[in-house]
Amino acid sequence: MKFRAKLTGKGRLELFIHVSGTVARLAKVCVLRVRPDSLCFGPAGFRGLREAGLWCEVRRGAFQQFRMEGASEDLDEIHLELTAEHLSRAARSAAGASSLKLQLTHRRRPCLTVAVALASPLGRARSVVHDLPVQVLPRRAWRDCPPPSLRAADASIHLPRWRTLRSIVERMANVGDHVLVEANLRGRMTLSMETEVVSIKSYFKNLGNPPESAGVPPHRDLESMVQVRVDNRKLLQFLEGQQINPTMALCNIWDNSLLQLVLVQEDVSLQYFIPAL
């Protein structure tokens, strides 16, 4: 198995720094799934959708160079389990760098080597190398980290302004542990929580629904609200932890079952799942 990739350019380096930082904020240990067309960060160990978890894909187009050879011709993938904070810390050293290289190596044990090329004030190139210990997962363990596979959501809606949403959830988290998220196919969304002494509800309208929402059954009432009650701390963790500046941000709801938040930016897509309480 072989893997090597290279990032250059300020924008792409910053994007990878932000992606690795977001993953580290949302997961202590993750599985890096190397595929011919992308890198995917997923949860370590199969937990289904019983716990909050992420799935982040960085497509091959984000890299200047990208080469890999998987476990075999029919299973052209590599699965590496690693500590997310280690990768984030190594990536942060690339701030202001000219390039960042990723390579699967063996330093007495398997490592993901992160090599950062820095320019010194005298114009001389310097490099910083981080050897991050990883566990190469055998093929029998791959079924424990499958990609998400879900039916179409009951409601899908564009998220409101990020700062506004985060501020509301922060205030609700100071009052109670749960938040009720509701949305419909007319661009309306509400966040609410209630305790014995206080009740809070925030309304959003004209948010818009993605084009996929147009294919709903003809008998479906577009005004009806779909809801899911989730852990406030998990929702706030995502809103505070994500560092990507998305071009599209969606909220998908499966009625009384699951909340999915989706961020898309160029060659990166991030999904975060929070199960219903």
C-alpha cells in the first residue's frame, strides 16, 4: 500500500488546515480513508447513528499531486486510524508555508508523515517533518467504518447566517440540554427549547430549500413541520468547532430520528450527524 499527496498555494493550504482543525474539534480518533478520488475522515469503530459523528471528504482536486495504491486491485483503498489532533497540529505548522506533503511511511511503525516546506527570511527553504503514528486497518475492519447511507430526508433546508444560529444555540445551551429543530419545505425553520421556568423559540423564514426537495410526493403538505429533538451540546460543538467557510450549508431532518448538517466548499464536503433523543 502506498499513498502520497501534495498541497500548494495559500488557499488550498488554509483549507486543509481548517478541515483538519474541524475534524479534531469533532472527533478525538478518526479513520482516514484513502481512496483513488478522495480522502475521507470518518468515525473510528462502527456506532451506527446512535452517537453524533462526522464524515468529511476532501476530493482529489484539492491536491496538486495525489497518488495511491490500495490493498488490492479490487479493494483500492487504505484505512488509517489516527489521533485527529495530531494531524491538526501538524497541519497548523503549514500556515504561511509553500507546500505540505502527506505520505504513508514506516518509522519502526506505520506513520502518516506530514512534511511542510517553509521559506526562511533569507530565502532558504526549510522543512518541518511530523511523523504521526497510525494504525493500518486490515480489510476485515473496514466494515466498521462505512460511509453514510441514508434515504432522502423528510425536510431539507438552507441554514441561516452562521453567527446568528450559533448565538441562539449558545443561549439555549445555557438554559437547557435539549433543542427542538423544526423545518418545512417552504423555507421555514424554528429552534425551540422549554424548561419548567422558561420557554425560548426562534423563527426563520425564506431560507430556501435545495432543488432535491422539489421531488416530494404530491400528497405531501409543504407547510407541515418536520422535527427532531437533539442534544444542545452536540449541536453547539459543531457550530463552534467547524472552521470551514462553506459556499452551501444545509440542515436535513428525518422526523424524530436524525439531524444532519452539511457544509460544502469547493472540493470539501462535511456531514455531521446528531441522533434524536
